[in-house]
Amino acid sequence: MERRIERPITRSLLATFIEYAVTQRVTVLEWHRFAVNHYHDERMEEARRECVRVLQRSKGREVPKADVEHLYSIAAALRAGEETDHS
């Protein structure tokens, strides 16, 4: 049995997941890897919780535009935080 080595989840990778999840373009495996996983990084954990809260509230229907924009802003903040943390 071949074992896959997965990349560590960075803020940028979590941001990409959020952007795909908001348009319902993630697999069950991706959902478990990113949304069910808990993070030691406080910003990532807050972003994860908010993403799950918003998406569960929409119950598989199209996410309202205001929530889409909110999640996209969270994704952008994750990326911006990753860039400033490494400077």
C-alpha cells in the first residue's frame, strides 16, 4: 500500500481551502484534512472555526454573497499574515 506524504498545512493552503469550500469545490477528504483538523496557530484555528460555522449555516445551499465576501476576506488575511510573519 502506497503512503501519501502530505504537505504541512500553511496559512496560504488553508486560505485556498476556504476559497474552494465557499463554492462547494472540496472533497470529503479535503474537508476532513482542513475543516476537521485543529490548528495550534490561533489565526488558522479562528479561520477554520468561522469557515465551518458559515458553511454549516448554509447547509449545502449556495452561500450568501455577504458570507462569501466574509470568507474571502478571512482567506486574504491568512495570506497577508503568513507574509508578515516570515518577514
